[in-house]
Amino acid sequence: MTTLTTNLQVIDPFSGDVVVERAFDDGAVLEQKLAAAATAFERWRRVPLDARCRAVSDALAWFRAHKEEVAADVSRQMGKPIRQARAEVDGMLGRAEHMVSIAGEALAAEVLASGADGAVRRIEHAPLGVVLDVAAWNYPLLIAVNVVVPALLAGNAVLLKHSAKTPLCGEHFVRAFQGLGAGLVQSLVLDHPTTAKVVQDPRVAHVAFTGSVAGGRAVHQQVAGRFIDVGLELGGKDPAYVAADADLERSVAGVVDGACYNAGQSCCAVERVYVHAARYAEFLARARAELAAYALGDPMAEATTMGPLVSEAARDVVAAQVADAVARGARVLIGGTAPAGRAPFFQPTLLADCPPDSLAMREETFGPLLPVWPVADDDEALVLMNDSRYGLTASVWTSDRARAERFAAALDCGTVYQNRCDYLDPALPWTGVKDSGRGSTLSRWGFAHLTRRKAVYLRVSPG
């Protein structure tokens, strides 16, 4: 729970204790941060690319040295089990180091053949200026690094407005990169109206937003009066299809983990499953056993494999979707309720015969819910997988490469997996379609929206 008054207060979802309290940025404090970012950009943009790469790489070592502190703060702020929080620190570092390794190639000028008059022609990738990164709470390190590191490598300054649930993560990024110079990376603590003002500030050259569809729509409207771009990573309702030839032992383990990792609080979590009728009964039996193995408890305990949801409101969304599905004919095979107690836990839940028109199959859940529906064949699965206003990822569980290629060509989403899910490869662009967003992060394409093309045409002799 957060209170948007004069101070931001973050409550540990498991214990109910206050984790941190911070004053909101406004007035002179906010103006000072905006001015410092603009000044830092003018200095940083002139630093050669290879020097920027070395400086960013050196700064990342801070996270490695403070891994336990950072992971503990992630767990206390949003309830992620400590082992998963440590894994997020490691994953963030791996992703950042990959971006450093490809920056030289991605940002190098493209030199063209000489013109007919002997002119030198090239295309440069110029930095934009001050980048505002509005980051979400569910993967507070991975989401932020997708923008912070490539923005810095490209020569930009960064204002990191982290979620009101995870402000300490914003402060950790500032501490890590403080050696790059004053004002270059700053953390903002803002309420919604002040965030809108910063979005509209002329010193902000680009906005990257990760969050809900409603939030993305609001940010998009706020920049509509300005000639700047906005990157949006929004919601998902990602489908999985288990084909008749799937390796069921591995498929069930992968799908269940994709639905329940981080208590299902992932934009690319598996949120609806279609299983070939020939494998349906066995899939349900195996999935029930997998879900029964989760250990709910204190996120700081090493044995815990599922922590609480981030809030009571999040728990209520899952409960409402279960109730709606049951009313439409679905069967609860395991879970389906919230355990007694103050913390907002919800039991890992398996819904069999969950109709395609139910809320659990159509609206984002963001909780440990696995709704399943049988299909007669590949054609029916493909139609149902595409029948969504979202389009982030989709997974096909099959031993047939040709089948996977067919689905990859026909699925309307940003990423298609065969025999994997809920995973980001930093060498591939992370992209959403439809209501899942616009623009790309990661890969060499993750630098494109953080730079502008600058044409250079040099001819020695006039005429």
C-alpha cells in the first residue's frame, strides 16, 4: 500500500511493516533534478563511445558487490522470494553486460559509399537528451536496466521514476552510476500529477513507460502535444499451446513455472493454456502435482518458493477471476482461495475447462492462476491464441519444428517460443503489439528509440 500525500510510504506486503518513507519530489527539488540532468547530458554526450562503455561496465560492479542488500530490498518492497530476487540481480547484470558488449556495433556510424561527387556520407546515431524511465515494480531491476543502460551507452542522461512500490531500486541505480558524474542518473519520487508534468517538460526528450495499459494510454496522451517518442511495455495475456506430440513432463514444468514464477506477477507470464484433447487429462494431473509443490511463506526465507502478491487489490483480482470462471463452468482442481492471514497470498490455482470467454482467459491476471482449455487441433489452438487484445509473447510446446514455425509465422505477438516461455533473450528485441505496447528494448534495436538518425554529407570542394 502507498499513500500519495506529502510522503511516499512503502509497506512490506508480507509483514505489514514500513520499509521506507520518502518525500515526493516537487517544486525546487524537482527543478534542480531536471536542470542537473540537462547539464549532465551536455557533458556526457561528448564522451567517446568506448569511454562510455567502460564507465558503464565499471559502474555495474556496484550491483555485484551489493547483491545481498539489493535483493533484500526487492523482497521487502514487493514480496519476491529472496532466491528469485538474487536471481534478478544476476539476470540484470547479464542483460546489462550484453548491452555493453553490443553497443559499439549498434551505435557505430553507418558509412556509405562515396557519393558521385566524392562526398563522404554516413549515418550517425545521436543521443536524444534526457530520458525519463517510468519503471514498474514486478521486476524492478530488469525493467529499469532495459532503459537505463542503453540510454547511458547512447549518450543520454536518465531520470528514473520507479514505481511507488519499489523506490529503493531507483536509489540503487543512482548509487551504482554516481561515478559517471553528477546529475547523469537520478531517481525521482513522484505522484501521478507530477509525473505528468515531468513528461511534458521540454527538457525531457523521450519517455519509456512500463506498466498497465491504462497507464500507457495516459502517458501516450501526455506526450501527444510534443514531438517526442514514447516506448510502452504494457500488459499481457500470454498463451501457451501444448500440442499432441509435446514432451509432457517438461512442458508441464515449464508452463507451470511460467505461470507462477514471481507469484505470476509478470507481463509475460503464461496466463492461458490450450492443450490438445489427446493430452488434456494427463496435463491436468501433472500440473496439479506441480502446483501442489509450491511453498508459500516469508519471502526472506530460503525455503519459500512463492511470496505474497504485492497488494490486497492484486489478490482480489485473482479471486474475482476464479469466481467468474467457476460461474461459467470451470473446475478448480487445486487452490482457488486466499489463505487466512494478513498478507495477500493466493494459492497456486489450476482451473480446468476454463471457457475462452471467461475473465481468466481474457483479462490480465498477474497472479498464480493457470486456466486451461482443451482444443481439438492446431487450427483451433491458433485461433484462440490470437483471440486477444494483447500480444506480448506466446509459447508452443511441441517436438515438431515445422509446427513451431507455422505458429511463429501466424501468431500476432512480439515473441514466439518453442518449448520455453517467460524468458527474455537480450540479443532479441523485446516488443509488444496491440495493447501490449509499442517500441522495442534489448538487442541492437533497443538503442534505436534512444537515438535519432543524423545524416552527415562532407564534400571537400564546393560546387
